[in-house]
Amino acid sequence: MKIVAFALVFTIGAITCSYAQDGRSYGLLQGGVTSSNKAAGGIEVGQNLGRNLQVYVAGGWLQNVQGWSASHVSSGVKLMLPTVRVRPYVLGGLGAIQFRNKPQASINQFLAEAGAGVAFAVGRQGYIDLGYRYMQPCEVAKNLSTGRMYAAFGFRY
């Protein structure tokens, strides 16, 4: 099952990158805090499939999620509301997350994520993205879910 999830994430990523030459792609750098007020960072690349629909691949790092540090990769869809300079959105995706508390101890899990945010246009190619993402590992018994608030600078290419 893990192989299927990783294949899905990387297939969507490959499709996204293959469209990068048409000017409808984007990339962004994220920085923020987790739900336990610790540092979080990440990157995201994506592709516009229509005026109000995007696919994305994201990866990042979270500090101290209930005593564990975590790195994750996910892919999913964003539904943008049809406005001009300020673009509210909701998103949902699937991926994988690895929790580590020592160099030898780690837990790998599938994850589901949901979120919302707003993107503000800055010039012709740039934008600022403010948002929140909630990530839930699929093995609920571990109780290692987390959320993160972030600010990001993005660009269209």
C-alpha cells in the first residue's frame, strides 16, 4: 500500500512538471509555525488545470510534533474561488509523513491533508500566500496529527 501512495504522489508530480513550459505553473516557499508553536517550512510546485483548479506537490519539515520532528510529501488539488487579486482557496491531498525522535527511531505513515488560505497578487508573476493546513496520519492510534499556519512567497512561470 505504501508503494501505491508514493507512486501516486510522484506521478502527479511528474505530470505537474511536464506542464511547466506553458506558463501556467507556480512554485512557492513556505515558512510558518505548527499547532504547537514550533517552526515549519516547505516548498510547493503546482499546475493550473483551469482558472479555478490547481494540482500541487508539496514537501516540508515540521519541528516538534508531540516530541517528534517530521518531514512530509503530499500532492492534491486546490479549488480557488473566482476572484481577481485576492484568491481564497480550499485544498485537499494525500501523501506520506515520517516522524523521527532519535536518529534510529522513525515512523512512516500515509497522511491526508486539508486546508484553506488566501493568495494575494504581487505584480505580474508574484504572490503572497497565507494559509493553514491540517495533516492527519492514517494510523490514528499514533495520535500524531498536526496543523500548520504559514506565509509563503510564490511565483508563476
